[in-house]
Amino acid sequence: MDWLLVGLGNPGAEYLRTRHNAGFWLVRALAADHGIILRPERRWHCLASTWSRDGQDIGLCLPQEFMNRSGGAVQAMAAFYKIPTARILVVHDDLDLSAGIARLKLGGGHGGHNGLRDIDRALGSRDYWRLRIGIGHPGHKDAVVGYVLGVPSPAEKAAIDSAIAQALAVLPDFFAGRIDQAQLTLHSN
């Protein structure tokens, strides 16, 4: 396995359409586009599969623990396949970006995101890639929990879907090592 692509979200039908599941949405869209079936993997506590592209195998992982316990699945799958931290790409919702915006970056803080916080702890490092999918901010910190666990309006969902499509379009460059090109393309939108 050359890379690990992790989509963050909460498992269960009640969370399926919530903003916090933007990472799940992207990985599921990629799987659908390529006819990939994500299957339960008990040993890693995730839905998993492999995307083979240009001679590389990219592990796909949707942790099936709640967001604040995502790190165990990421660490277990990365350890099994001996994937270094710098070859892990975590896709997550981001309150600091407007809906419709997606950004790629290496490392950084968790910004209060419980999934990233748990991955930092499990990996013992922050030096993994993040694909940030903007969901916008409710305007006040006291409204954040209800907002991320809420369903976006049709207009917001369309904007988030557009950001996901833009992000999916640059993944081939990213995984081929043309990371600067992927960032330039994505950050120009």
C-alpha cells in the first residue's frame, strides 16, 4: 500500500447527511466513481478498500468509531500496511472554510476538530496531509456542535458537493507526487 486516504465522519444513519460527515462524502464519492466497494474490516474498525491508480495502491478508510475515536482505525490500518505518516491523507470538514472551498495542507494543529485531535494522539504526530472541506461557520462558538451535526441547506450542500468534486479532480495529481500542482489547482478555485 502506497498511501492511506481516510474520510472522517460519524457512523450511523442519523449522521449520514450531517456536515461533520464531509470526509465520508468525499471517499464514498470516489468509491462510487471507480466502482469500489467499501467493506467492513473488523481489525481496523473501518470500512475499507483499495483504489489502484497509476501503479499505486491507495488504501481507503472510513473509521466506524465516532469522530473522537477515529485515530485507532487510522493508526491500525497505517501500521498494518507500514504506511508512513507523511503518506496519509485525512479528509475532514472544516469550519474555518466557507462551503464550496477545499484546501490541501501538510500538518498543522487540529483546530478543535475532535477527529484530527484523536488522529494526532493515535499517530503521535501531526505530520500527515489534510484535505479540508469547507462547511462554513455558524457564527458563534456555542452553536458549533449543533451546526456540524446538522444537515446543510440545499444551497450549502451543493457548495460542499462542488468542493468535493474539485478535490476529487486533483487527487490523481496529489497521489502521483504532483502535490504542488494539486494545491495550485485546488487553491485557485
